[in-house]
Amino acid sequence: MATFTRTYEIVCELFNCFESSTGLLRMKRSKATFPIICSSIQNLAERRFTYGHIAQLKYIMPETIVINKILLRDDKTCCMKPDLQVNLLVDSVEDSAMQKGENCYFAMRRMFRQRLVDFLHETS
């Protein structure tokens, strides 16, 4: 049970880093592609971030994480290559879900932790 709990703590940490990374990219008005988010999360969390991790995050919060397939121009080969654009819909958190004095980012993190705990209880 302790190893499962540690695994879920890591997933929660990755979600927090994901939220921070997408927020920074949104402020810079940059595209949130998977390689950019991946390197940012790996720097923040000091652990590897994979497609499997983004799938786990999307499974827990499907209404807030949007993944779109896009084509980007590769400057080295001058060809188009497929990539994933990953966005976090902060507006998906309803006002009724927020506690007094809480902004939508804290509410989303709290909701994610609660859903993760609920998932842990369902699977054990």
C-alpha cells in the first residue's frame, strides 16, 4: 500500500508541475507542445515525464486537459512533423467547486488530489 501511495504522490506532483508549466507558457503566449511541457516538467519535478504520465493526468481530470494533434514545421528538415498540443482548461473549474478565497488554480489542484484519493480507494 505504501508503494501505491508514493506513486500517487508522484502523479500529484507531476500535475502541479504540469499546471505551473502550462501557466507559464500561457503567460508567454507560447504553444504548449508536449516536448516543451515535458522538458519543463522534468526540470521542475526532477523526474522523467512521459506520454503515459499525461494519459494518467487526463484520466483523472478529463474535462480540464485537452490534447490536440498538430503539425509543426521542423527547421532542420523543412518538413512538417506531428506533435501534441496539450492545454489545461482552467475555466473548467466551476465557481461552485471553489472554496471561499480560493482561485481556480488552487481549486483545480484540490480537485485533482481529491479525485486521486477517490481513485486510490476504488482500486484498493
